[in-house]
Amino acid sequence: MSIESEARSRADFEAGLAALAELLGERFTRNAAIREQHGKAETYHAARTPDAVIFPRSTEEVAAAVAICARHAIPIIAYGAGTSLEGNITAIHGGVCFDMTGMNRIVTVNEADLDCTVEAGVTREELNLHLRDKGLFFPIDPGANATLGGMASTRASGTNAVRYGTMRENVLALKVVTPEGRIITTARRARKSAAGYDLTRLFVGSEGTLGIATEVTLRLYGIPETISAAVCPFESLQGAVDTVVQAIQLGVPMARIELLDDVQIDAVNRWAGTELAVRNTLFFEFHGSEAHVREQVETVRAISADNGGGDFSWASTTEERNRLWKARHQAYYAALNLRPGSTGWSTDVCVPISRLAECIVATKADLAGIAMPAPIVGHVGDGNFHVTFVLDPERPEEFAEARRINARLVERALAMGGTCTGEHGVGLGKIDWLEAEHGEAVELMRRIKRAIDPANIMNPGKILRLPPDPA
């Protein structure tokens, strides 16, 4: 690009920012501290700040702002709670960050149909607090108090996925602003439809690369009559994972089955003040009628005993259960607490349940004797687990070692018919592995991206590399 054309391009960019400032007034900012806050997340990827941040309050405002960005070729990054782990919201090409947290209305709750519609900035905890008195809840819980728009964007999962599925199964419809600033609705509220392409599934998991979701319509569930939670330590990692696999194969409908290895249990004890045995441990939760829960518990207890499991420790009251699951949800922060000032790198593979024990045991062997703490934690009921490398940011050799072990882990998962990411998304960190996983299908993904977003302004540089189109 010549100096003259570069100057024209910069002038057009600044004109676009000026138009956004006029549209949004004080809800447009170029404040350095706010920009820096919106350029990083809970990730090992380097922070990259946007040129400006806006705080829209309605779908119509989002559409008007997107249209301005489209006219001036300004990159757009949608932002929710900032809890992503794969650089999903990093502004690698600058541009404008759309902070969606001000769009936090619960639009409708249809109790008889077990669904609701919320704006994208509503968090999962806000929704469940609103639903509690109606005897309903939304089960997807990725640990962080993420926004539901962000959860749809990354196709989030969590501890309840083994029973209730992921965001893929629980998003009925989306209201989306497309890259040219049009407003579309991807589906109706009906539980099934054969009408046209499944646009909802196209946008769920697209990480803001195809459009911005401003409203999300979700499935809801009745709060179970009986909820019972327990932890059980195991003599070996193999025994813990075999218990999970055998329970799933027997069809026991557990709501949650979480694995924390001995390193992670030690970290949780230090962080949360718990006194769990420092052994490989399963966290269980059972939902249903009293008789049904009792039957599930008896079956799982017998399986656990056969695999070297110890006594079950029960969390019977709501307060005890909440404390137990809060400790589990804060496992990432507990891991970082093992080395104050550290950086976390959380891996995210998922394999068929029959290969889970083999994959985890081989991964544990890879971690033996490494320089940094690296606890294992996982939603093992659906074959998904994570290694959290707790890295010294001043020691590049630790990042190199983590990168090597992570590569072995992903290659192992793919060889077993698994995936490079069960729930964190691709973002920046898994682009190469997406190619390895999907092969020629990635080119079809590129065609879809180019068709919907030909100017590549929607979260550019994430999920896919887009080489220049041929002349």
C-alpha cells in the first residue's frame, strides 16, 4: 500500500470512529484503560487492544454501529464477560469492541413451553436467579459467570453437559446482526423444524466471526425434586476414569461427573479451604425423584468400589452443594494460586468415552517430572478434560514445554477420534489444529465466512486463516 493510500485508509477509519462517537455519545470511548481491559481475557495469549470500545443498549444500536463499521472497513469484536481462554476476543487487527453487557434484559420467560429469550449480555447466574422462583433453571455452567451471548458464541459447555448437553443443544434461536448491519432471526421457538438451513447451529460456536448475537432463545428445565452431590477419592486415576466410563455405559443418568486429579485437589484445598483427601477424585451430582436418585447412587457406589473408590462424602444441603461446586468451578484460579503471578494455559480436548481412560492416563504420564504444576480437571462424563499448565511468564522454556505436551495431547485426541476443543472454542490457539481435525472441510468453512462476511470485519483472524482471495 502506498503512503497516500494508507493515509486515505486511516482517514476513512477515523471517520468511521467519529460516526460511531456521534451515534453512541458517551457510550463510545477511546480511553486507554478501558481499551486495555477489553483487549485481554483469561488466556496465555498476548493482549491486543481495540481502537475503541462501544456499549450498545439495543439490537437496533448494534445494527447501526455494525453498518458504520462495514462502510469504513473497521474490524468488530463482540465482548461479553471476558472469560475466554483461546484468545477469542483479542483485537489482533484493532478495530472496535462491542461490549454487550449493557444488553441485559430478560425479554420473555415461557414457563409452559420451558423456554426463554434473553439479551446477549445476561449472565447465566442472572438468568437462574430470575428463574428460581418459577421452579425452572438453565443448566449450562462453564464455571465462569459468562454472558449467554458469549456462551452461544463459543458453544460453551460445563459440568452439567453429561445430562443436559451443551449450548448447541440448548439454543433454540438467535437474533443476529449480520456483517452489513441487517437484523435476522435464525429460527422460531418450536422444538423442531425442517424449514431451510439450520442457521442457529451455524452461528452457535462461530465466535463472532459471522455476526453478533443480540438475543438468545434457550431451553429451560424444571428444578429436580431431589438433588444429591458427593465426592469419592480413588486409589488410581485409571480407577476413577473407569468408574465414569462404566456408569455411562450402564446408562446411569447422572447430572454431573467431574474429575480432579491429586494435584488439582491439593490446589483446591489451598484455595477454597476444603479438606478433601489429596487423591484423584470424582465429584458427582444426581438429579431426579428421591427413589430414582437413590437407585443411581447405589449403582455408582458399587461401580466405584469395584474400581478402588473410597467412601462417598455427601453434600446434602443446598449450601453444602453450592460450596462444593464453587470449589470445583474455581479450579482454574486454584491452580494459578499454586504459583502467585503465574499465567494459566488450559488445554481442552474431548474424546469418545471408550478412549477416555487411555487418553487421560497417557497425558498424566507426559506430565510426570515437568517443571511446572499441571493439574488435570475434566467434565469426564462427556469425554472432555483439561490440563492447566501453571507457567512462569518470565520463563519462555516453560511455554515451550507446555506447547510440546499440548501438541502431543491434541494429536492423541485426534488419533482417538476426538476433537481439539470440547468447549473453549478455536480462537487463536487452535487454528492449526482445526485444519488437522477437519481437513478439506475447513475450505468450506472459509467459503461460508467469505460469503457472509466478504470484507472480513467480524472478529478477523479467529477460527480460520483467510489467505487473500485470488485476483
